[in-house]
Amino acid sequence: MQPDNFASGEPQPATEAELKEFAAFAETLADAAGVAILPFFRAETEVAVENKAKGGFDPVTAADRAAETAMRELIVKKFPKHGIIGEEFPEKKSRNGYSWVLDPIDGTRAFISGLPLWGVLIGLVQEGRPLIGVVDQPYIGERFIGYPGGAMFKRGGEERPLAIRSCGQLRDSVLSTTDPHLFVDKEAQAFDQVRAAVKLTRYGYDCYAYAMLAGGHIDLVIESGLKQHDVAALIPVIEGAGGVISNWRGGPAFMGGQVIAAGDQRVHAQALVALKRAAS
């Protein structure tokens, strides 16, 4: 199905049947990305790494590009009117309000280090509103899928709903961020204030931390400097599991930047007290 949402001048909400079709197709994209990526992971011949950053280190590999290429080809064939916003290649503009937002390997640093803490991120948005999200870890076979009204975990033949856990106080919560050096100046001070208040802090998990939050194992993820392709897939997964994800002011997180995700609304509100002082 390909509704032309511009025909009437106003985008029409996706129907339940369309959402199911889109979610199934997102899994098809994840399958294709996994096939493209896995031959490069922990390969006997070390995968070549290119640094995209003018300063610092922002790696990209042939695996990133192969996975995004595979997904793009499937989207163009199945939904030619849909846009594509990917990390590695130029944007394809939407002709009907739908766009796929792709991060072929979120956590390339982990990938090139042989650590299975990276993931494929696939998001579908309609006029900027996230609808479907997939976080896929093909090496360990875990998949997290979010959609309006719910989220699911899949591994092999196992399939069960995702649900955040209740945690009413920062002092009882588990916090994660990919790297404490994401934060500078006032950001670092704000993060340290939250870190000092929580029970436990873990580092280095990229998108997998958000998946663990949706699964009820982590309570809080705080990061900065994220891009649209870093977060579009995460929003439906976290919200579908009953969590909340926002920017540091409490507004929408879709465009990235300073992001906070929490399982429990109460912990989210408590952490925002410190983060709002450093919100940009």
C-alpha cells in the first residue's frame, strides 16, 4: 500500500493495515542489513576504516555503506514515493510524507572493536512524526520493534512485548551513556549531577542501551550530539514500551541533539531538573 497523503493537501494518518505492512517491511530491511554487515564483523581480514571527521574520530566502514545501500535499494523498489534519510548517502526527498531514517551501524566504534554492542537502526516517519522503529543486533540475533501502541522483542522463535520497569527515584535507577566525553562544559556538569544521584552508571552501549531501557533493564539514558538518524528508530521502541524520550528541555527528541530517555516518567522529570540548566 502506498497512500498518497498529499492528494488532499493534508497528510492522512496511516491505517492499522498500513502500519503492519510498514513494520513487516522494516524487518525485511533489518534482515537485508544484517546479511550485508555480518561478513565484515570479526572477519579474519580486518575491515578498512575511514575517518569522516575533520577533527576527532568518526569511523565508517564498507559494512556501513553496504548495509545502507541494501536497504535503500529495497525501499526504492517497494515504496518509490518514500523519502530516505541515511547516515552515509544523500537524502532522497519524500513525495508522500513518509521517510525512512537509516543508521546502518549505530556504534561503528564498537563494531570495529569486535564488540557486539552496535545495532542497525531503521525508523519510519510521517511528516516528522516517528511511526515505526527497529533496533536490530544481527550478530546476537536480538530485535526490538516499536510501533503506535506497543513494542516487541524478537530472538529466534521467542517473541514477547517490551515493557519498561517502574522506578520512581533517581537513587534507585541505572543510568547509561555511550561516552562521558560526549558532554562539555555545562553539559558535563549537568550529567555529573545526575550520575552522582543514581545507583549505577554504565558506559559504551550506543543504541543497545536504549533497547535495554525499553526491555526494563536500564532506567535512564542521557546523551548529547546525536543526529536524526541516531534517534528516529529509538522513539517508537521506547514509547511503545511505555517509556519517554525527549530533549533536555522536555520537548521532542526527533532531531537529535541533547537527548534523555527514561522508563519511568518520574525519573525523567527528576533528571530534567539538572539537565534543563545545560539545555541548548
